[in-house]
Amino acid sequence: MTTLPRLAAFALLAGLVAGCSAGSAGGYVAAAGKQGHAAPLTVEQLSAKVGCKPKMQVNAAEIRTGYCKTPDGEFFVTTFRTQAGKDAWMDAAPEYNPHLVGNLWTVLSSRKVLDLLKERLGGDLHLTDHRTKQMKTIG
């Protein structure tokens, strides 16, 4: 798959940008009382759901990316510390379509692979640039 080296380079660049951004200086915000949502899944947890032990590509405070290769295909799993970080990453990644998107995570690969992964990971399949009105999402 010729786009995988480009995806890896992009994941590394995104990690560097997130780690150096002005918003990365703060820590986690403590919730007052009970949290309404379960903790977001890690790269390792998402990968395990599809039978993979990821090879970490980016391991920063704001963003983590792992590469997986399974019988279903090759893909990158990326998790984010904050929704703002995920939004910034998605704004910078329009050419890498399609992608599977969940709560503070995204998976990049071919449409064929993402269709198989969606069955086990859930999430929404984004088929075009999410910033345009033509964005098609399959939930």
C-alpha cells in the first residue's frame, strides 16, 4: 500500500504539531463529581479489539499513533487527549480519506479495511473531507 508511508509521516507530523502547540501546556481537567462517559480507549485497547499489537509511531502527551497489520489489512490507530486536539488533527488531514472516527480516536486505512474494522470498533466512517458540506458519514 503506497499511502502507508505518507500516513506514517503525517501521523508523526501531527504528533509534533500537537506536542508543540500552545494548547498542549495544560494538564487534564478534573471532573467535578461523576463522569458521564467511559474513559476513551487507548491505541492498545482499540488495536486489541481487532487482534493487533500496535507498533507505536507517535507517543506524545496529546496524540498517540500505532501501526497495525492484520489479516484485514494495514491501518493506523490514533488517539487524542482532548476533543480540541482531535479536531485540530482532523482539520489538518483532509486528503487522508476515508477514516473511521470515534470518541477521541480515528483509524486511517483503505475503505475496504475500514469497513471490516467498523464492525468491531464502531465509530463513524468519514468518506470525504469533514469540513465540507458534501461530507458523507456512515454511522
